[in-house]
Amino acid sequence: MFKTYFKLAYRNIIRDKAYSIINISGLAIGLASSILILLWVQNELSYDKFHKNAGQVYRIIGDFGEYKAAVNAEAMPAGLKAAIPVVENTVRLSMISTVLFDAGNRKFEEKRVFYADPSFMDVFSFPLVQGNRATALKQENGVLITQEMAAKYFGNQNPIGKILRKDNREYVVVTGVLANVPANSDLQFDFILPMVMLLKTDKYPDNNKWEDFNFYTYIQLAKSFDPSTANLSRLVKQMTNLFQSHSSMAVVFQLQPLTKIHLAPARLGDFPGHGNAQYVNIFFIVAILILIVACINFMNLATARSARRAKEIGLRKVAGAIRGQLVLQFLSEAVFISFLSLFLTLVVVWLFLPAFNVMADRKLVIPFSDAWFWLSLLGIALLAGLVSGSYPALFLSGFNPAKVLKGNVRSMGGNLLFRNALVVFQFTTSIILLVGTVVIYNQLKFVKDRNPGFEKANLLYMPIKGELWNKQLALKNELKQNPLTSDFAITSDLPTNLLSGNGSANWEGKDPSLQMVYQLMDVNEDFIDVFKLKLVNGRSFSGSFPADSNNFMVNEKMLSIMGLNAATAVGKAFEFTGYKGTIIGVVKDFNFKPVQQTIEPLILRYNKDGGFVVVRTLPGKTYATIQALSKISQQLNPAYPFKFDFIDQDMANLYRGEQQMGNIFNLFALLGIFISCLGLYGLSAFMAEQRTKEIGVRKVLGASVLNLVYLLSSGITRLILVAIVISIPLSYYAVNSWLAGFAYHVNVGWLVYFTASLAALGIAWLTVSYESIKAAIVNPIKSLRAE
């Protein structure tokens, strides 16, 4: 029986090639789009689940008022392990570092370097390919490298025991080789150095370790621990009590499950490539909507062919076929088409996955060896076939054989309300996607064009490293002597994504209960001029005032925290990080973090150490300035490779994730709209087919082509208007929910909804017009010859 059904399905596909191509390709595009999105969603949800103890590992994070950090107190891990039995293990990781390594004639500056406690190998399950897992990080001058780095520095040689020189000063020995870090790991690194090596440096002096928030802390809880909300809250309370017994700082601690870090709201200090749960939800919904739209498209196209199969059904019923058999036949046809579409889908996904990976900046692969993947695909195809074929099967199998064989096909119109509802759903979805596309484009353009409060163009920077730290006077002299580099500033950090902060600020009249972290940046006397910032009151730092080494500048937001205004703030006594001085100037607020975040209180201190040289290049002299900087760097710091970058490019990179998500959304929005048009084409074909004789009669009575096109299009127009009414409040809610994630965003006016609605209406008219015009210009003799 099924063999016969599939044979009939195959013959029907071959007989009507145009219909089959539209139907199969529409369903294939819908399935391919959904599979690509779902592969991305599955990848985002899979982060860090490969670790053996993933369910027991948590990261300790802290909130300092509005300052939400991913780091923890340096002494906390050891204290927890000693005081709380349920804490089985702990590990500290440094912030990501840049280190110069060289082996023989191979020298590279590596940007993915961590310092970690020896327990790193116990808490995490990164596979160790070579070396002893128990001792790999216990050697004080040891280093763990990935397979990629082993090949980079040592080629085919065995790297164990090989020597690397670090920062042109000390030597480290390779004690282990790790497998390359999986793409779905929140921690991305190439080198792991022992924590003891970092703690020996002057960067972390031996002071109150309970108030130094310099490290990421992960704890591994005992397997017997029940991670219920109540138990976790109790554990956090114990942590807080332990901390408060050593410090008076006001910190709200939280435990973040390892497997949820990637998609949790971004915190200060989070690693690059952090995910966004909102995007995961959005794209999952888009995948489901595209699949539903593709199924609706199939229903409409199948229903549109009903008149061509009406006599076949009538004859089958007369020959004794019962409705159940006909339903089974049409469902088997739908499933057959769905599986043909699935085959085409896999080809499309395989061809376009590399391009999708580039767009999404991911390393997604089709898991051909995963049985669950194949079961899921077959399940989706089967479900799509059954859902999309259900209405045509029930509708077509319900034809009255007597009426059909008499030629009364129009009375077999089926449930008009249901078909119209499908079209309304399709175009409601399309309008929401159109609105989303416009809003995402406008917001990303707003972010790109927004004035951050300083002139970001033509700012070239070079990090101060190696010998440049000890030759800063010579560096400044060289920069001043060259007119290409003379307009420069030296800053501790770049004002693109500032992380440095401290809570130890005091001033007269400060509320004793005020506990917050203030952003900190060390700058020299040329900072204001080079960045073209605006001074609201007072002056900048100056070499003419020796006392400026202890003085401060603040932004307007800081003044609002202090309860002062720009006119009265200058000259006020101020204490910060152990320095006592006065406020000498007030800077107009400027963005030093991504636009998703509001401007925070900022304190500017006089730069005594270095950090970055930032040069404002002359128009048309950028390349010459780079060459001049390179010459200075090679002259003063020959052991280090010259590195440079641009402030505006760094700022653009902050929104790279949003840009990628915007591009992905726009692509699938267009595909969803295209599939909707296929469905609408099916409905217009259905209507034209049903009204063939009516059109012939109207033409004989003198109706023009324009009259007939209007007649066939008016019904669709009413459906689109209903879709517009439904979609506007839904799209308003959707786009405002997304924009709420940005501290500064565009205002979505009525014009956006009007434009999207008009575009949907235009797309619908263009889609319908082909079948309408084709029906309207048919010779009435052909449509009336049977009368």
C-alpha cells in the first residue's frame, strides 16, 4: 500500500514540475534555515558542558553597587576550602595576559595567556595530550601549551622539556601539552602559566588579599551537595560571612554555574566572545517561525492544486476508497516531499555552513556521526510533512465525489477561514521580521555613528612594553621631536572598554553608607587635547604644577555621585587609592565602555607608570605616522615586535557581536519573507484557479485586466491589513525588549512600522500580481468552452 502511495507521490511530482520545484525548494529553504539557526543555538547552549565536573563547578562573582564584576577576592578560595567542607576544590585564574615567547628563531607575542593554580587540572577537564596531569602546573617555571602552540614553536619535535623564553627575561619549560581548546569553552587560551610566577611580581604586592579583586575564582562542590536554590543561598551567605570577617567592603557575592556563564548577562572582566541569552531566544523563535511558515507554504500550495486532483479523488471514492485511505495517501505524499526536501536541505546546509560560520564567527559542524542529530532531523522532517500535509489531506479527502465528477469544484473550497488565518499568520511574521530588520539596522548604525564624547578618528596607539617601561623619558623625547608623533598622550588604559576601578574614594560630606566602585584611568597632561575632550570647568594636568601628581580630574557623573556641580567642585579636597589631593578639573561625560552600559563615575589620575602611547595622526599621514612609531619602537625596544592599532577599530570591535547577530537576523528574515511569498503565491494560484470561469464571464461582459487584477488582489489586501493590525503591537513589544539591553538606543517611531507594513503590502501585491495578471489575460473562450 505505502509503496503504491509513494509511487503516486513520485508521479505527481514529475507531472507538475513547476509546483514540485516551488514546494520542495520552499520547504528545503525553511528546513535549512531552521537547521542552521538550531545548530547555532545548540552550540551556544553547549558551552562548558564537556567538563567532567561541569555540574559541580561554579564561578564566584561580586556586585559592588552598579559595578558588576566577574572577579573575586584573591584570598577567598583558600579561605572557603578551609572553612566550608562542601567546597571540594578551588582554582584561581588571572585576567588574560599578553606575553612575548620565543624559542630559537621563533618569536611571537601571545594574547591568550592565563596564570592558574595547580588545581586547574583537577577542576577542569581540558584533555592533556602529553605530560603528567598531577604535576604539570606544580613546577614553578613550567608552562602548559596547546597542541597548536606546540606545532607553532617546535614543529614535529616532542615539546616536553623544551625551553621558552618569556618576555626576554626568564625561561620556562614545557611541562604539558593540552588538546586545542574546544570552541564551545568560555575559557579560550594558548598558554597556562603557574600562578606562583605571577604572585612573585611587583604587580601583586603582599597586602590585604581579601580586598584585592584581581582573579577569577572557580569552586568545585562535593558531589553530595544538592544545588537547590535554598542550599546555594545558604552557601553564598557562608561565603559573605567569611569575607566580612576579613573586610569591611560591601560586596554582594553570587555563585554562577559554569555551564551558564557564557549566556549570563555580561559582567566587567568577562572573556571575549561572551554570549547573549536574548539572542539565543530570539533566534530559536525565528527558527520555529520559519519552519511554520514553510509548512504553511506547503499547505497553501497543496490546496491550490486541489482542482487538478478533484476528479482523481472522486474516481477513487467511486471505486471504493474510504476517506482514511485518502488521508493516508496525501499524508504519505507530504512526508515523501518532506524527506526529499530534507535531502536537499542537507546539501544546502553543507554548502552554506562555512559562510554561516564566517558570519556568526563560530566553528559549527554538521554532526554526521551523532545518532541523536539524525533522529532529530528525521523527526523534524516527519513532523513538517505531517503538519504541512494534514490540512490538504483532510480537505482534499473530504471532496464529495458526485459534485466533483459533475465539475462543481468551486464548492469544494474547504475552510476559507482556516486558509486566510494561515496567510495572516505568515504575513504577521513577515512584518515583525521586517520591523526587526529595520530597527536592528538603525540601532547598529546609531552605535557606529554615535559621538562617544571624544574624537575617535585618527587615534593610533602603541602599547608600552618591554624596555619602553624603563625608557619612558627617551620615548617621550623621541615622540616630541617628530612632527608626525608629537601630538600624543600616555594613558594607563584605553577609553574603549575600561575595567580598572577602585572603591576607596573619600571627600568632604561623603555618605558613610555609600559603597561603590569608581572607574579609574591614569592620564598625562596631553590627554584632554589629544582626545579632544571638553572641560566643563577647571584645567587639565600640567607639568608646571608638581602637586598635580596627587591631584585629580573627574567626570560629570562622578560629580552627581558626590552631590556637587562643576562650578563648586574645583578645588575640593579629594582622596583616592591612598593619594590626597584636590579636584583640579571636570571633564564632560564621555563613553569609555560599550553603549549597552550607562556612563559611570570616572576619576582621572596623573599617569606615573605608562600603559599606552596614543597619537593623533595628521590628515593623510597615517601610514607615515605608523612608520615613524615603528622606527621609535625598534630603536628603543628592539627585542619586542612593534604593535599598533586604532581606537575607532577597537570601538567597532566592541559591537562585533551585535553586528554579527544583526547580519544573521537580516538574512533569515529575508528568507522567512521569501517563503511567505511562496505561500502567498500558492493562495493566489488557488484563487485564480477557482475563479477561472468567473473571470471568463467577466471578460466577456467587458471587464478590463485592471478590474480583474483588483478583484483577485482585494481579498489578499484585506488579509495583509489584518496582519498589519496584529503585527504592530507584537513587533513594538519585541523591538523594545531588544533595545532595552542598550543604555543608549534609537527611538522607534511610527514611520518604521508604517514602512514595514507598506513593504509587506507591496511584496504581497507583487507576489499576487503574477497569477492575477496571468488569469486576467487568458482568452475567455478557453475558460468557458466547457459551458
